[in-house]
Amino acid sequence: MIRTISIKSFKSLLDVKFELGKVNVFVGANGSGKSNLLEAIGVLGAAANGRVDDEALLRRGVRPGVPALYKSSFKGAPGRSTIRLEAKSQEDASYAVELNNPISDPKPAWRFMTETVVDGPERLLGRSHRSKTKYDPQRGLAALESVGWHPARSAGRLLRTLSAYSIYSPNTNTLRGLVPDPQQRAPVGLAGGRLAEAALELLRARHDDTRMTEVSSQVLGLIDWASSYGSRRVGDSIPLSPSVASPQQVLFFKDRFMTDKRNGLTGYDASEGALYVIFAAVLATLPSAPPMLAIDNVDHGLNPRLARALMSHICEWVLLAPTDKQLLLTTHNPLVLDGLPLDNEEIRLFSVGRSRKGRTVVSRISIDVKDLQKDGEIWTVSRLWIMGHLGGMPDV
């Protein structure tokens, strides 16, 4: 599992370093740099996989951009010619890279200026543009060398985790199956494509893992109007208008308040909140999801109380997972914070804001029980944030 991320000169992140837990929630104003933070890790993941170009970035949910917009350029501060990114795991392995692409003459792929892999006390590889051995500057050396490493080597696991990292940004039409997902993958696409297939995988997982029976039940509990959910093939008896374009599998619900034989709803007709709940559950629980992933705006499509309840379940699912899983989540919804068991060291809350010079500042928020007692009454974490006691609030 990755513990430390360091970012230098990427967009609004001039020099940022933070320590991760298993569930990490980043809260802050629009434009504070939350998405930049997620994307910097996506660039690092592309580098760990051996190439940083538009295709590799899109594959990870990173918005492609020209070098002039990727490199920090603050007024009154000397600009670096490179972006420097580093990740360290809890097993004391690290991967660091410096990337460059000339602003005046941008190339299709970024150049690897330096690259280092360390595994405990052992330095496994290092390269720079001054190395005597000449490597392809647009190809990562770590991705090439790690092919021959033992699968159990910590540095290899770190590189694989970074390479698989993706940023998920679901939207309602893709979740409903009305529009194709440009970035399809298992168990679900970056915009929410294949949700019906993923829901079926979630339900089938109950046969192999008793824990997933409880997960499925909790998901249904969050969709309070449904008595069941699942997936059906197009052509089966489903209430879907012939004018609606649909994939092979369709998400299907039964409304517990409606009469039999007229209580079926597809993902096209169901409330969008139900779709976002299933989407989050799939990513937080299924082994086929990346071991480290991000969901941008995790509260999207959810009412405040549902967002709080879902966040509480996400934390439970990740903490009880049989294998290490790590989530990075951004939110604007205050009640999401009330669903976080912040007394657990693996659940971490960060405020993200801008300094007076416009630089993104990431600060971990640690809350003691005493912090929730103000003026003789109990305050919630959401109230503390809204009142400006935790940082990350816009000055508007």
C-alpha cells in the first residue's frame, strides 16, 4: 500500500507532500487543486507503466494537457523545467521520476529526465539524462526492468499498484447505459460504463466470499425504495422503451412499493442515487477493481444523508477487505465528513486550499473528541468545516 506521495511543479501543486491511509477524503473549494492532486498520481502511474502521453493519461482518467498548463507557473516564482513525482510504500519501497516536455516545442510523449527505484536499503535502478548508458528518453526504465523481478518484491508491487491506478468520474447517462464509456475496463468504466455487468459481479461474489453477502445487503439498504437489484439481458422481459439505446446487460430493480408485475425498473428509469451507490460499492469491494483508485466527486448524485451513509459503508468495506485496497475521494458535500470514522488511523481527511500566492496546500485534519465540543454542545465534523474551523472553505 502506498503511504507517501510527493509532488513538485504540477499545475497548482508547487511542492506538496502527504501521508495516505486506506480511505482518504479530500475536501475543499472548487479550483483548490483536488483534481490536480488525483491527476498528478495518474501521471506517476503512467510513468510507472513506461510511457507518459495522451493515450496513457486518458487511460487513467487524467485530462490531457499541453506542457505549459501541466508545469507550475506562479507569479514571482522561478519555474522548474520538470515535473517531479514520487511514491513510497509502507514496505519502504519508492519510485521517483522527473518528466519534461518543452513548452516551446511539445512532443507527443514526455521525456524521462531522472528515474529511481529503491527497495528498502537497496537501490534497484537509477537513470538521468547524464547517464552513460543511453536509454530511450520517452520510455520508462522501471517498467522494463521490473519484468524480471520476483513477483513478491516490494518495489514491483509498488509499480504495479501505481500502473493500475485510475481516476473514476461517473456521470448519470453513462451509468444508465445511454452513452458509451470511452474508457471501459473491469469491473466498471471510468465514467460508469458496464455498471449492469459490475452489479452482476457484485452479486455473484456472494458465492465465494460470505463478506459480500453483507455488502450486497448493505447496498440494498441504501437504496431504500428497492426490494432487489440485479442485471438482465436485453430481450428478457424488461420495461424498456424501444427508443432507448441499451447495452447487452441492463441494470434492473424491483420497487417494493409498486404492485407485482409492474414494479420493475431498469437503470434508465431508476433514481440516479441508486446507480452511484452501486458504482461506489463495486469499486470499494470487488477484487477486479484497481488496488488504488480515485473517485472524483464521490457525493455526486447523492442527497446529503445518503452521501453520509454511503461514506460510512465505504470505510467499513475497505477496512474489512481481505486484501489491501486504497481509495482517494474528493467531495464538496459536508455530510460526507460525518460518515468518516476519524478515530481510525487508516481513515484520513484532508483539507485542500490555496495559499495567498495561489499554491495548493494539502493539510491533514486530525479531530479529537474534544474538538467536537463547542460552547457546551456537540458539533459534527461537517459543522466544523462549514464554520471554517477545518480549512478548505472558499472565501466567498
